[in-house]
Amino acid sequence: MHADDLLPGDTPLRLIDQDGASHPDDRHPMPSTDTLREGYRRLVLGRRINDQADALVRQGRLAV
């Protein structure tokens, strides 16, 4: 892996097209269903923690 691989590209990465058809390229294959599900689970969990922390800050029960 090169350092350039970690930098954002000029165009966004697309794994599906506008119609929902698979559109992976050689460098970025389509992740498995389990990987996508786990990524979504972590995304929802992170948002829930963030929402709870915001509520605690507004109540004065969590200092930032």
C-alpha cells in the first residue's frame, strides 16, 4: 500500500451505479454482505453514542 492510496481521489468511489447495479473496479472489490452489515451496525452505534453524549452535554451531566 502506498501513501497515495490513503489520500482522497478526484472522483468519489462508487461500488454501485444509480440503478443499484454492482459497479466495483479492480482496486476496490464489492465488500461481502457481512462486511457491509457490520459497517452499517457500527455507523448506527456511533451515531447513537453521539446522540446520547449530546443529550448529556445539554443536560449538564457531561463536560466537554
